[in-house]
Amino acid sequence: MYLIVLKQLGVMAVIALAGFAAAKAFGFGKKEQAFVSKLLLYVINPCLILHTFDQPFDKDRFKELLVVILVSVAAHLLLMLLAILTCRSRTEEGKKLDALDKISVVFTNCGFIGIPLINGIFGQGGTFYLMGYIAVFNICLWTLGYYIISGKVKLVKVVTNPNVLAVLLGMIIFCIPYRLPDFISSPLTYIGEMNTATSMILLGMLFANFSRGQTPLSNYVLRLVKVCLLRLVASFFVMLFVCWAASRIFSGMQNIHLMTFVVFIASLCPVGMSVSSLAVIFDRDESYASMIVALTSALCLLTLPLSVAIAERLF
């Protein structure tokens, strides 16, 4: 499977390179980035989610989705515990960055990178299970994550999040004994299929307009190395334990191997771009947050296939 992961990451990297080149050639900036990002968040991703759930109801698959949600909750809680225990600075300057470090360890780019990656590896079946992880991700991001960086909880962000709403609506569509009519399902299919290309073009645009800010990179080196090791290496061992335990507890489920690997891959994606967004919203070090996203996105091309190869040998 790791070869399939490597190939899919390579395909995605080529598309991101095209986005990078286009951004450089035509001078695309933050305005264009914001447009593409909103297009993904509010149109393309919800359409893909609804299309994924538009299939005949199967009580076994519904139970499996609930198990994926349970495993995803366990994964986020354990990663949060890892972040709290390891991201604790002694200096006042370091403490200001601790919140960004913590949410970087926990929250991955499971939407913009995870969806096209899982869809490319496992097809619609894998994407179906990924919806459970994405729902948990968004709920945890706007409760635990929001609390860590702001000291309060923003429940309205949970109930109005387009991906959470799309998953809930999708589950209703999945449970009812009817399929969506063709004049609705066809547009959902066409728009949803734009996800991979649009996500990677956006990533390329972000790299093209990456700015380190005013603070020298040397000031961040040790902290960046630590966060990358936690996000891409330490998280691997946490998720290896979570998926191993899940595969043993739910060994009677026919698709448990696929389910655990979907959660495993989604949780080992690079740092989510939501970290940069929260840094901007709460006036944290935006350049540092951008560096974390950029660096882990680049390193993920090496670490993710290797992680999958090791996991395949152990399971």
C-alpha cells in the first residue's frame, strides 16, 4: 500500500507544482487564495461529502462509520495529551508559541490533503469512512483547539461548520431508503471530483506566497524541529497504538483493516492550514504558523509512505 500512497502523493505534488507555477506567473496573492479556500470549504468539500453518502443504506457500514468516529475521538484525545505533555516552554516568549505548537500536533490537514489522498488510495469506500474522522476533527478543532488558543469555546463554529453540517446531512441521506435524483446527484459528483485538483492548486499557491515574516528563521529552528518530530514521528507511534487497539477490539468487523488505515493516514497528514488561520485570528505569530504548515507538508512526502510501510508490516 505504501507504494500507492507514494504514487498518489507524487501525483498531488505535481498538481501543487502547477498551482505554484500559476501563482508565480499570474501574481496570485491572498485574495485569490481566500477565494479558492472558500470554494473548497463551502462548495467542493460539502458536495463531495454528500456524494459519498448518496448510496444504499447498509446497517453494517453505518456501524463501521460509528466505530471510525469512536476511534477518531480516541486519536484526537491521545494526540492532545501528547501535545499538552510535550509543548511546555519555560520562557515567556516560548509560552506564547506553545498554543500553536499544541494545535499543530493534534490537527492535521485531513481535509485539503486527506480527502484527495484517501480518495486516490481507497476510492469512495475509504472516503466514506474519512467523513467520520473529519466530523470529529472539526468538532475538536472548534472546542479543544479553540480553547487552547483563546481560553474559550466557540460552539457556534461547530454547529455552523459546513463540513460538519454536510456529514450530518449526508448521514441522513444515507439512512433514508431513497437515492438523490440524478439532477442533484450528478452536479454533486462533478463538483466533488474537483476536490483533489483544487486542494493541491491551493497548496501550491500557499507555497508560492509563503512569507517568513520579520523574525529570522534561526530563531525558530529548534522549535520547528520539535514540532515536526511530534507531528510526523511521535504521532506515528500514538496512532500505531490506537489503530492496533481498534483492530483488536473490533476484529469481527469485515472492513476493520480499511477503517483503521483511513484513520491512520488522516492523522499523519501535515499540520492543517487551520493553524495558520487561528494564528491570524488571535494575533499569534503567523509567520511561525506558516512555517510549520509548509515544512510538515514538504516532509510528509517522505514520512507518510514510510509510516504506512511500517504499519503494513506490523498489522
